[in-house]
Amino acid sequence: MLYHLFLTLHLAALIVMAGTTLIDYIAYQTFWKLFDQKKEVPTDLLQLMNKLPRLLGIGAAVIITTGIGMMALTNGVFGEQLWFRIKFGLVVLIILNGLLAGRGQGIKLRKLLNEDIADVTGQISRVRVNLSRFHLMQLAMFLAIIFLSVFKFN
């Protein structure tokens, strides 16, 4: 019973993280569209986007906690399987990529938006490309995790 509770929470956290990443990607695409049209910062949208990392952090904490719980309950039976090792590596990459690349580019964008837009247009364009790549990489890794979890090959 406890294993199924952990598994349910684990899957729910994965959905929260993947869904939040998708919403963040859509929010950034909307941000760029509004920014291009009006040449001003859509501050309301930016405020919403600032709240999304908290959801990602909560999801990551739940995934890690329930993953450890499931491993303890099964005496680490999945830990020896190739699909799990790849999945675990992808989870670590998602967290590191989010902390290093995604967060870093978001902070850089917010700093650039506080400066004169005409002076930093090239830098903003680079951040835009980097954030788009970041989101697509994150979503691809989430898809790979789901694939691995469903097929569980050895």
C-alpha cells in the first residue's frame, strides 16, 4: 500500500514538473510575442513566470523523496536495471539543467530587461535562443523519462 502511495505521488510530481516546464515554455513564447509587438516588458506575465520555479522545486523534492522511499521499500530492485539508471541520470540532468541553464538565463533576462532595451537587444536575443533550447531539452528529457518508465527495458 505504501509503495503505491509513493508511486502515485512520484507520478504526480513528474506531471507537475513536466506540466510546469511546458507552461513556462508557453509563457516565454507569449512573453516574446508581446515583447516583439510592443517593445516593452509585459511585467504581469513576468511576475507569473517568477512563480513557476517554486512548483518545479516542489515537484523535484517530491520526486526525490518518493523515489528514495520506493527504492527502500523494494530493497533497490530497480537500481540494477538499465532503464532505471538512464532515468535516474535524466532526472539529475533535468535538475542540473534547470538550476544552471534555465535559472541562469532567467536571471540574466531579468537583469537585461532592467537596462535600456536598445543597448542590450543582441544579448536579449541570445537569451531568447538559449531559453528556447533549454525548454525543448527539458521537455525532451521528460518525454524520455516517461518512455523509460513505461517500457522498462533491461
